[in-house]
Amino acid sequence: MIYPVYHIKYVTVVTLIASVLFLASNKSTAQVSDPPRREETKTKTVDLKECIEIAFENNLQLAVARNRLGIADADRIKASLLLPSNPEVKTEIGARESSSERHTDYTIALSQEIEVYGQRRKRINISNDKIEKVKFEIADVERNVIANVKSSFYEVLTSLEIVKLQSYVEDIFKRLWNATMERYKAGAISALELNSIKIRYGLAKQQLLAAKKNNQNSLLDLKLLLGKSKDEPLSLKGDLTYQALQVNLEDLLASAYETRPDLKAMELEKERASQEISLRKAERIPNPELSGFFTREEGGADDIVGGEISISIPIWDRKQSELKKARTAKDTADINIRNKYLGIQKEVEAAYRSFMAEKEGISIYTDEIMPQVDESLKLNEISYKEGKINFIEFLTVQSDLIEIRTAYLNTLLDYNNAIINLETVSGMERISLN
């Protein structure tokens, strides 16, 4: 059986109002009015989907992650340069003296290093892998932002419903306290009964304050995720109904291994490390440097135009250090991937166990406890009307039933959070419903 929040609200109000029916025979009995309606506001009401969209636009954590894409793209621009370095221009001026005159000679030379072993393509491949890796890292941040927004969204809805429950309880006990004072003054009830109502009224007020504080804190957490200021009004719409799910551990693991963006980012890091090794191997062979020059001798018969090719001899520095670093980075990437697979397996299995436990807990409520609560509400009212229980006993049962409904809401929240966690660790956007 499904117990939506609206069912909880109306049943609770009806049964609590019944607790003051005994006062009808007394002329001084106070009238119980309907719960006050919430004033109309111009605050925009958003659902879960809209909250996620707002978070994607304004979440600061996401903004930081996306900025890293610009840095990676800048690295790609550098890697795509046609030549590895800028050309170098040299100018030489000299003087010659003879017995009769003085001459000035000058030379202009232009040199450029040329890559001939595909280093540019390898650098581009490395930069492309880095960009794709950053994209997956952004997707992973988005994955966690979605999970946090969902959890916070349902936390706010749950805390708001608990505020409503406690508000109704506090209002009923307030009216009961006022009416009981009149009956006590008239000598119709004992001081013990009066004190019992006073204590329960005080507890109701304290529980309402705690519920409001929890709701405010939950709302602040959600606003932070959405990138909104704490003073900006925010109203939510959504359902807290229970929906039974069937999940398979093997399917969850398969989905996680296939779709998790953090795993894909690590796999790209391994690919980037492989490309880095290839680049370092190519760099072990020196690039040639081409030079051309023009020389003019004052008083000489002809100008001189020539060129040269120079290349360093890799005797001492053969890029051993860079190559070893690249190979070590690849080995590290391999280890990280293996460790990530184990970590994902652990996460999914833990989330699955937690979900199954929460599923069992919520099933006990929906199948065993809540039907009995509904029946107990009826029997409690009948017993009081027939004089089988006194007023204090009647109120005690009513309070216990309210506590059960509050516990049910919290259990429902835990169940929904377990589903959200399953979706997050498995990489599933939405787990299928049965």
C-alpha cells in the first residue's frame, strides 16, 4: 500500500480534531478551526527537474570544473602550433681595414627548428585526450551535483511535511490547553490532567520549533547547491509517495563500469600517458635546425648567400628522465584504473545493501505498520467515545500515532536517498520502476 503525504496530512488532522470532541458537552469549549491556509505568494515554485537545471547554471563547483576546460583548450592551441619554436634571426656587423681604406661587412641569418618525427601530431593527441578527460571530469561533477540536489530537494519536502504535522499538533494542543484550563477552573478535571496537557503542549511547541529549524537548514543547503542567496525566496513542488523498486546487483555493476565518467576520465589519463611515452621516444631523436644567411662585403665583388643544417648529437642527454617519467605515469594510471574498478565495485555493493535494507524497512511500514496505524486511529476514537479509555489515554495514543507518521516520513526519505545513491554510483540516470 502507498501512503502519500497528502494522506498523512488529512488523516492526522481529522483524528486530532476528534480528540477535542469530548468538549462538545461543555459550554465553555473552544471551537477548533481549520488549519490556517498559507498566504499566496509570488515566489516561483520549481520542481526537481527545474532545480537541477538551475544548479547546472549557477552551481559554483560546476563553474570551477568548467573553467578547467578552457585551460585544456589553451594547451591544445599551443600543441597545434605548426613548428615547435619561433624562428631565430641573427645579424652580424664587422669592419675590415686595409692600408688605404676601411670597409663594413654585415650578415643576416634566419634559423628554424623543424620537427620530422611526428611530434606535433603526438602533442595534439595528448592535448585532445586531456580535453576529453576534463569533459568526463565535468560530467562526474555534474553526476554528484545531481545527486546532491535530489537528496536536498527531498530533504526539504520531507522537513516541510513534518513542519505541517507538528504545526497541526501544536495548534490542537494549544486549543486543548485553553479549553482544559476552563474545565479545570470549573472543577471538571484534576490538576494531574491539567499538568499532563501542559507538558504535552510544551513538547508540541518544542517539536515544532525543531521541525522548523530543520526545514530552514535543509532549504539553505538546497539554495547553496542552486547558487542562490539565503534570502532569495524558493518554493518547491514534488511528491513523497513510496514506489517499490526491483534492482539487480550485476546490472548495477555493469552500468557503473560502462558509464561512470570518473572511470572514463582515468582511462583517458592512461591513454594520454601512452601518447606521452610515444612523444618522449620521438624527442630522443634531435630535430634538425635549418639556417639561411646573406652576407654583403663592402667593396667586395659578390654577395654571399648560403644555408646550413645543424643537429645536436644525443650523447649525454637522450631524454632518459622524461621517458622514465612518462612510463611511470602510465604504470600509475594502470594502477589507478584497477583500484577504481575495485572502488566502484565496493561503492555499488554498499549502495545495493543499503537500498535493500531501506527497502525492507519501508516495506514494514507500508505493509504492517501504517495499515495498523489507520485502524488504531479508528479504534482509539471509538474507545474514547464509548468511555473505554480516558482523555489522557486517548491523547497519548494520538501522540504516538503522530510520532509513527513522522518516523514513516523519515524512513521514506532514507529510502529515496538510497535510490538516489544507487543511481549515482551505478551511473544510471533513472532506475526502472516495477
